[in-house]
Amino acid sequence: MIEVSNLTKVFGTHLAVDSISFEARPGEVVGILGPNGAGKTTTMRMLTGFMPPTSGEAKVAGFDIFRDSLEVRRHVGYLPETVPVYPDMTVYGYIKFWAELRGMRRARRRVEEVIEQVGLQDRRRSLIRNLSKGMRQRLGLAQAIVHNPDVIILDEPTIGIDPQQVIEVRESVRALGENHTVLFSTHILSEAEQVCDRVLIIHQGRIVAEGAPANLRSKLQPHPRLYVVIGGTTPENALQLLRQIDGVESVIPQGEGFILQTQTGQDIRAAVSAHVTHSGCQLLELRPVAMTLEDIFLDIVGRPH
């Protein structure tokens, strides 16, 4: 549904998007992850026809963003970071307005369906000026999906809303992914694990990693890690004890225990258990530690100094 090849955008002397290429398949939720200024919004604006690329190629729903810009817009629903609203319109009137702009037949029926889909039934007659930020995000989502597009592009849809509303938006995105191709940008890395089938990590305008969240962890975390808590001895002695175990590359204190960095492909849990118990100490906890997407991102783009 989305095919991007060497897409580039330059503003003056600033290279905002640097020759990126990727695909998003039908029924797939793809996350674009990166810090502010990484090029996420610029990429999305090019794919929606909001701004032209400097070079490269892209197709959305089978239509070229250069030659078939109007067709691309007909097949795309777009929720920008700041929702464009008319504060003196009602919720119902605003969604109906967008449905008519999109040339929808039987607009009233579709508006009612969308209002129910985004959970705004109780606010359908409310003025937009009286809505909370979270309600406005739902309203923005409604205008993006009212014409039932093939592709839905969401730019940071959970920014600035409360935790309960964040959960509701995430659930909506997952539901949309069942019948649409969804491109979803965020700088909150935990969202990608909960919402996206596949993620693109973008930094300084370039894609630096790509894949399913679980695959990224296994690919970019070649050295397994264990969390160990030892009783019956001092932290200093426990540290020395763990360093003596074959296969342990490093030992890092964390909380009440230690993180063990192990050699590639080695499962040393049995060795840890045996070594600790033979020394007369107590093994209180032993578990693997999964690398988070945040760890992966920081390892790729560099940690702050």
C-alpha cells in the first residue's frame, strides 16, 4: 500500500529526509520512531501530498505522489500532530463537513458510524471549543477515517493526552490496522511494541534500523543478559563471585541485584546457579532481561553524554 524509494527532502541547506526507502503492506501497522527533528513529520507530509519531495519516488495505494497527487489524497486519511479544527462547529457538524468534502455518499450514515467508532457519541452536539485535548484527538481521528481510506497516516496521535486516552488511541490504532494500512509516528518507544507490527527507526533523516520489535531486539542484542539477586553475602562479595563465572563478560549493579552480560549464544543460568549455591550463598532471583526498544534506539543513535 505504501512504497517508498530514495525519498529525499531538502530545505535550503538542511537535509531533512535523506534517501529513505521502505514499504508498508495492506493490513500492517508500521511505526516511524525517532526523536523530534528526525524527519518523521516531513516524511508523512510528503506521503500525504502536503509537500513535494526534492527527489525520490513514492506510491500510496498504488498512486504516484508526483503524477497522481489528487488520487493519493483520496485514498489517504491524515491526522497531523496538531488537529485542524473549527472551534465553533459541533462534533457532528465537523465530521459531516469532512465527509462532504471527501465526496461521501450517504454522509449522515457514515458520520454516525465514525462517531461511534471513535467514542464520541456523548459529545456529538458539543462545540469543539469545549472538548479536551484527548477528545480533539479522537475528533481528528474521525476526520482521517470518515472516507474509509486504504491508508491512514497518524503523526504522534498520543502526544499531550492523559494515560487513559493514550490507551484508547492505541486500541483504536490496532483496530484500524485490521482493515487498513497504518503509518504511525511516535517518539515514545514503548508505543511501538504495543501497537506496531513493524518499526522504522529514523535518525537525522535516515532509517537506521527496521523490523518487527521482537526481531530488532534479537538482531541488535547479540549478547543475552541476566538479572541476578544473591543473598547471604555482601554486595561486594556477590560482585566478585559473579565475575568468576565462565561466560560472564560484565557485571553491572542494578537495584538489589546485578545485570550479567553474557557471551553470544551461551546459556549460563545453570552455571550461575551452581556457582552461587556451591559458594554457600543464596540465589534469590535469576531471570533473563529483554532489551527494550529504548535501549536499542539509544545504542543505535548514541547515548547522551
